[in-house]
Amino acid sequence: MEDVFYDRANSYHSFTIKARRSAKIRTIDAPNPPLKLLQRATLDKLLAPVVAHDASMAFAPGKSIAMNARRHLGASYLFSTDIRSFFPSVTSQHVREMLEARFQHFSPEAREEVQDLVTFNGRLPQGAPTSPHIGNLVMFSFDEICCAKAAEMGAVYTRYADDISVSSNSSEPPQRMQEVITGYLSAMGMELHPDKTRQLGPKQTRIVTGLDIGRSRLRPTKAYRKKAAALVRMSSKYPTKMARQHYKILGYLAYWNDIDPSDPQLAALLDQMKRPSWAAKVRASAARQKPRGQAMFHRFPEELLKDLGPGLRK
């Protein structure tokens, strides 16, 4: 392992991919298997016990895009933005300062070794298993300040990786928080992505981590629901041609079920997919809907787990 640890330049495979929703090219620095194994062990044994801020909603057990969006459910005003090039913006200096603040139980030599292990070319490598958690820990003070400032204004702040959301039932707090967030990020050498920065009000669709927060219950976006419905219709109309898409469609519906397990539209689509028992559970859930604002967590549908086979059953 010493050869892996100290031969960092030859321990990564760098390549580029196209971002999903833009023409931007993203560089991935993937550690080779021995280094990745060492990073994973370091994460599990040494780094993971030190937790991110409560407002950080990604890359932690029990956190999810749904939990993130649910904190903003029903808010009339939303400030939504994105930290530009998040992982490459986290430098070795950021990591060093975080380790000194949060890992004082480590010796200086141990902190230096961890810093060398989790950085590449002076930055967090996008592709290393340690990068998400390290990024969250680096942002701890930022999250703490933003959360406190938002609370003072009567707003809610969360961050899901590089996605920042601030919501309120008044227009002023999200607008003021945009200035606060811009200033603190600038002090860290980071910046907002101007193309992904929005101030949204009651007459606009308000989306947080891909979910619609503007109604009395959390829902997948209208575009997602339309796509799922179109796939189900195609499957019913052309069952032979769509056979290869069967599990993909069930995956769409399972995600929908996880977000909104009491949606009558979902139940109707499950009927079309010949999943009567699953549809019945959705209708039963609708019949006993919980009050607005009460968090709801749901098991993955047992029927779908049976279809996917024992390999995915935990």
C-alpha cells in the first residue's frame, strides 16, 4: 500500500464525460483499484464518524433528495442555485483547514497523510470515494452560517452537494440570502453558477433537487410524471417491442412511489402495468394520507423486489 500511497500521479485514471443537462465537459479523476480500496477504508474507519452539518442533505445515511426537498415543502418563495465546479473548487488548503478544525484528535502527521490521500493535483478528485464526504466536511462552517442566517430571517436553508436551496413564505429572505451565500462562497474562492441561479415565487414552479415543492405534498416533476406515463402507455400498446424497457419502467414507478406513495395517477399506471397489489397499496396509502408537513418514509415495494430477483434484496 505504501507504493500506492506515495505514487499519487500514477494512481488515477483521468477522463472526460459530458454533463447530463448541458454541453459542459466534466473531468473525472478515478483512483485505481488499490488506491480506491485504501480511500474507502479511510472513509469508513476514520472520516465517516465525523459528520456533516444537519443542513447538508447528500452523501450521508438517511439523507436523500426527498428529505432535502421535504424541508422546503409548501414554501411560497425559493432561492435555488448551484456551486460552480464544486469538487474542483475544494482545494488542498480547504481540506487542511478542515482537518485541523474537525480532526484535532489526529496527529499533524496523520492529518497530512489523510490530506495527501484524498486530494489530487491540489484539489478534491471527482471520482474518489472520499470526495463527497470531505466536500461536506469542508462546507460545515458555511452550512452552519447559512443555516443560522436563514433561520434569523424566517427561512430554511439546505445544501445537497452543490445544490443550494433557501425557502420562505416571504420574498425578502431568499433575496437577502442570495447576497449572504454569494459573499461567503466568494470568501472561500467559490462562486455560484449564474445559469442555475433563480429566485422563484408563488406563480412559478418551485423545484428542489428535482421535486415539486409547490403543493401540499411532495411530487416528482410534471415532466417526470409525463415521461413515466408515456412509457407505461407504450408498454401497454407495444408489449413485445417494449419488453426490454419493462424494468426501466418499473424503476420509474418505484421512484415515484418512494416520493409520493399515495398518488392516484401512480395507482392507475400500476394497474396498466398489471401490478394490482402494488396499486392497491398506493390507494390504501391515499386513503390514510398523513397531515401536511409530516415526514413520510416508505419501504421499497416488495412486489418490485421480487421481480428484480434476490440479488437486490438486502
